[in-house]
Amino acid sequence: MRKIFVGIFAGMLMLGVLVSCKDKLEEQYFNPEKTTEASIGKFFTFMLDNSRVRPEYWNVRTFLAMHPAVYTQAVSFMNTSKRYQQQVNYLDDYWRDYYTPTAGGVVAHLREIEKAYAGLSAEEKANADVFVHAAKVVYYDQTAQMVDLWGDIPFSEAGSLNLSGATTSPKFDNAEEIYAAILTGLEEAAAYFESANLDPLVASSFTKQDILLQGNLNKWRRYANSLRLRALMRISFQNESKAKADVLEMLSAPASYPLIEDAAFNILLSPQTTYNDNLRNAVTELNSYIAPEHLLDGVLKPANDPRLRSLFDKNTTDQGVHNADYFAMPVTLNSAAQEENIGDGKYAILDSATFLFNTKFPGIVFTSSETAFLKAEAFERWGSTTDAEAAYLKGVTDAVKFTFYLNTLGAGKEAPVTADEISDLLASAEVAYTGTTTEKQIKIWTQKWVDFGLIQSVQGWSELRRTKYPVLTFLSDGSAVDFQLPGSRLVYPPNEKTFNAVNYAKVADKDKPSTKIFWDVK
């Protein structure tokens, strides 16, 4: 496995490193004369080309399937020693890919954009504004996820080498203050996209460089508003008065605050046209492809959920006999028994078309089902339970349809989900919107957990820590000090501790897996 020797302030590589390692976007990165002078639009394209958003091998294998997907039981895992221990070298990779010009490098690219923007004339700035605001939306999205994973992180002073050419050791900003800045920034970005009127040449350039939303300003506005809704609900138990006021303002004026409410507005990052890999190796190397128990036996099978056939294959035993049903691997089984049963083919596995061999599986940024679940929770807590039910039922419906859409992308042959199947699911006792307020909220949170799954397990882990649902069973591991059970945050990567030692010392007392993120108060 590779080793990384880069800290934030030492690792803010100049753009020459970046352009040498991204040949596949050369045409979009360089200007039409093929010189090596990059423009704001080209930095923006590289910012979007993020292998931590797409489900590429390294991200799934070394981060998702070893950390948040285990902690949420979105995947199965072996009950071996140190199974919950965080792999700090891989955390170094993830941290580096956020701050430096690799794998998307949103901090480094935003700072290059800001530096180039500062040198423009007033007229040129007006033309570049669309790139700056869109870049900031992406930056806020990724930064919120970093806070959700680690808590305090370098923020206001990060990326100094790219911005000014000066090497500065960045302080760790307070996580709650970062969230406040994100909320303000998203509101400002949405307001910009509401009124933006681009020059035709600028619109053409933005469309070309925008490999995420193809220059659709309406989608950028919805993206910013939906991120703000997500962030407000994330802090809603910690700062309920702020969240309630802002969320109800947004939901009471949908024309002023349009959201990602329909599948047509889903934010998905498609694979590059040259990409021909799939998820198979990333999930089979760790046995992450075996059906997890709570998802299968606790949620999907009791409701006869039609997603079963698009999420899993029943599998075939080592004797060549097809299993009669979808069988999950018990979470309490010892590792020797797990290995034997996996070898015998006793358990259902991830569907080959939807997951294992799907070369067209997109990076999932934001979907209409998440928006619906966010609205459902808000309405149930602060508004009408009737409105909550409508949003919840739409969330489940959209989530089911999206799973079958992914199967179609992988050329799956499963029969399309029918309206009757969805109606039966929504009416089942396990899914129907009935019970007390608490029971209804648990159903919302559980369905959102199902929807996030492996690929969005960073969001799934955040929501699990925030809501404490669904309730999952984990066998304690006495072999790992501080990691007997999944923690409440990731520990800081070793290279950051080494290369930013002075500032790390100021947050070292928080650097424990048991330390909770500021919004985790239940």
C-alpha cells in the first residue's frame, strides 16, 4: 500500500504537479491554444473531477468500505481483530485529497480560482462570478463532510500556498463556526444563481467546463439550497431554534427556495468516458459484498421490499445450487464461521449489474429521496404530520426507483419495479407512516439509512450519529484500544499531526475517536 508524506501546508503543490497527472481532462483543462496557462474555468473542471465523489476503487476499498460503511453496517464485515480500528494511512489519503490538487483537491483548486479572480478587471470578474459561486458550492459540500468526519479542521487559513505562494501552517477552525460559514455561503450562492444572467459566451464556456451539471443554473441553485437544508437538519438537535426558523422559511416558500425534489434534478457525477473499472475488487477484497444482516433481515425482507432484487443476488452454493432466499451474514458470527459460510456461498451478495460490474455507476452527490426525507423530518417535528407523510412516501418511492435506475445503468435484467409493488411497500406495517411521532421519525431515519447505503455512507454515518437510528448491534472488539466499537469521529491523520504540529497541539485533546462532533448531542 502506498505511503503519503504530505501535510496540508507542505502538500499544497503548485499546479504543475496537477496538470501532469490529469491527461484525461487535458482538452478541458488547457486553453484552446494548448498552452499551459490555466484559466478559472479549467480549475473549476478539475475541482469537479473528484475521485472521492465517484465510487472509484481507492475511495471505496480504502475509505468507505473500511470506515463509514462498516460503522453504519451498510456493508458486511469480518469479525476479526481490530475490525473497527481506523486505518490512519488511508485517512491521510482522504485528507490529502481534500486539501491538495489530487483526486479533486477542492481546497487547492478553489484557492487557485480565488487567486486568478483577484487579478481580473471588474468586467472580467462579472464574467467569472458563475465559476466562483459554483466552485464554492462544491467546496461547501465537501467541507461539511470533512467537518462531519473530523470536527475541527483547517479552514480559513488552508491552501495558502495556492492562494498567495506563501507557506503557512493553518490553524484548526472550530467545527461549529465552519458550519455557520457554510450555511451563509450556501445562502449567498443560491441567491446568485437565482438572478444570474450570463453572457452567451460565458454561458457556453461554463457549460463546457461544468462536467457535473452541464451549466444548468437552475440545478446549481437547487444544489445550494438542498445542501443548506441538509446542513440545517444536521445541526437541528444542537441548534434547533436556528434550524427550525431557517428550514420552515425555506419550506414555506418553495418558489424562492427550489430544492432537488425530483429525479430530474438529481446531482450525479458520471464516470469519465475512458473509465472501465467497476466495484467488484473494491468490495470483494474485504468481503464487503455479502448482504448485511440488519439491512436484509431487519428492514428489507420484513417489508417485502422490491429493492431486494436490484440490490442483491441470492447467490449460488459451492455445490452449484441456487439459494432459495436472500440470506444475510449474522453480525454476531465469529470470523471462522463467517469465512466457512462465505466459501460455501450461503449468503446473498451485492447485485452484479447494480454494483459489482457496473462501469457506469455515478458518484451520488444529492438525490430527490434525500430531500424528501429531510422535509419529512422537518414537517413531523415542526409542522404538519400530513405534509410529513407525503414527503416520506415520496422519499421511499424515489429511493426505490433510483435503485432500479442504477440497475439499469449496469445493464441489469431485473424486471422494472411496478406501481403495485411500491404501493404494497408503502402500505406494509414496517414502512407505512403510522405510529407515534417518535415512531414516524424512526421510520424516516431508517429509510434514509437504507437509501444512503455504501456509496453515501459518509452521509449515512453522520445521520446515524445524529439520530441514533437505526439501532445496530456490534460485537465489541477487545483487541483494539480505543476502538472496541465504532467511534464518533475519525482521528486526525499522522501527516497532519507531524507537518502541522503547532496547530495540532491546540486540538490534540479532542483527537479521540470518542469525541463527538458538535451536532452529535442526542
